[in-house]
Amino acid sequence: MRWVIVCVVGIILIAGEQAVRAAHPKTSDTDVALSGPVFKVGTLQFIVPSKWIAEPSNNPARVGQWSVPPLHGESEGGEVVVFFFGPGLGGSTKDNIEAWIGTMFNAEGHPAAAEVKTHGTASLNSMPGFKISQVVIFGTYNQVVPLPGVPPRAQPNYGLLGAVIENPRGNIYWRFTGPEPLITANIPLFNKIIDSVKPQDK
């Protein structure tokens, strides 16, 4: 019976990933240029696009926050947030991905189909690479409002890109949310940003 349950769960996950890919065809990451300032967090650094607008945050765990300009002809942009809690804090990769999935629902009110993938970066200057787990989800986003007693705000036709970079000195969590067309268009760029991770330059 346990083997049957595992198989069913696996089929559902695969079907969900196939649905995401079919609805949102992927553009090659090599077709997208990435240039901009260096963003340092913990012991690592990334490159972020110059067109992103840095925003202040009162939350010490939000070590980076940007607004993303809307697509041409659209009125709403997106938001990118980077969380860093320190060594051993912030929850596991699995817990965070499940939490992100739990914020996005389909038209029937069930958790939306999600595409989850894991890969590693190449070693650099004898330093080992990093394990990176990412998730892509589309649906109605229940945006948490940071005010006591205020329920989440439903945002239909939204997308969420999440990434966890595992690091012994503290995992780094990226979350990009916005209208579905904006998120779809930015998947290759987001992948390049995540893969730009490396130890901080000395």
C-alpha cells in the first residue's frame, strides 16, 4: 500500500510539472543577458539586473528587496525578496518550497501545480558548488499582508518563482512574485541570477 501511495504522489507531481511546462514554454537561459550590481548576502554574492529598483525593508531577515518594472503595456510590476536568517535557521529547503506552494491555488481552490527542480553549480577555485532547489508556480497568490489581523490578499493570475541556495553558513531564499505574464517572461533571467551565485570576492 505504501508503494502505491508513493507512486500516486509521484504521478501527481510529474503531471503538475508537465502542466506548468505546457502552459509556460521555457526560453533558453543563454538567450538572456544579465548585467548589474553585485548583491552580497552572508558569505555569497549574486548579480542583480540594473533595471530592478532596490527598496528598503524594516525586516532584518529581508536582506534584499526590489521592485521589478512591469512589462510594456502592463500596469503592474513584480517584487523580489531575498531572505537570510543565518546558520541553521530559516527552515529546510523542503519546508520552504512547500510553504511557497501553499500560497498559490488553482481555480478549484486546491494547491496549484508546481514545477520543482534541483541542480548544482560548478566548483570554483577549489571551492565546492552549491545545491540549488527552485520552484515555479502559477495561480491565485494569497499574498500575506504584514499587519496583525489582516487576512492574505488574493492575487489572481499570478506567478511565483522560488529558489533555495543551500550553504553551510546559512541558506539563502529568493522569492519573485508578480502577474503571470511578467513571471513567465522573467524565468530565464531569474535562473541566471540564481546561477550567478559564488563566494564573495575578497
